[in-house]
Amino acid sequence: MTRAFLLGIRLYLRWFLQSLCAEARRRAPFTVHRILVLLLVTFAFGILQLIHWIALFADELLFRGYRKIQIQAPLFISGIPRSGTTFVHRFLQHNIREFSSFTTWEVLFAPAISERVIICAIARFDRLLGRPFNRLLS
């Protein structure tokens, strides 16, 4: 886990430094706006990655059993759009004894187990309040 973390830090630093190189300056010259955006995005991305790595570490402490889960016969559903793949996916989702699946936000954000637990708790709290955060995001 620490090797992956250090590799990620090295890659992020390399990408940031590459955005400052001469080739990048030719395509997008330095302006105050560009420098501020680079710093803001790098800082925000770094904070999100730090939160994610803390959650991954928490998973190792709180949810140790996740490594013992064995997937015996994976089932992949793929197809062209509008061919019924979503219907099949939702149909199989009802049989929780045999199948497990991801929701769209889980696929896009790839949260750690502890992050998912926290996000689901916040969503439940939001539903109790009448979904004000859901309406704000929509």
C-alpha cells in the first residue's frame, strides 16, 4: 500500500512539473489565471487523494475481512447502448444472495469501504431531512 501511495505522489508531482515545462507553456502560456488554476486544482486533488488514502488505511484497520472474499464465478454484463444491459443488471441486483454489483457513483469514484459507509450514512441523513443536499447537487 505504501509503494502505491509513493508511486501516486511521484506521478502527481511529475504531472504538475510537466504542466510547467516549456512545451506546456507554448500551448498554454503562463498567466496569473493559469497559475492560480494549476495551484488550486493540484491542491484540491491532493486533498482528495489524502482523504482517499486515509480511508484506504482505515479499511485495513476496520474491515480486515475484505481481502478474504473470493469471487467464484464473475459475471460481466456488456453490450451496446439501448440493448437491455441496464435491465439485466437491475434484474440481477435483486438477487443479493448470488450477485453483488456497483452503482454508477461507486464505479466513477471508486471509494474505499469506509468512504462508502460514510457517504451512505450522509445520504440516509439527507433523506431524513427531506433531501436538501440532493436537491442542491441536482
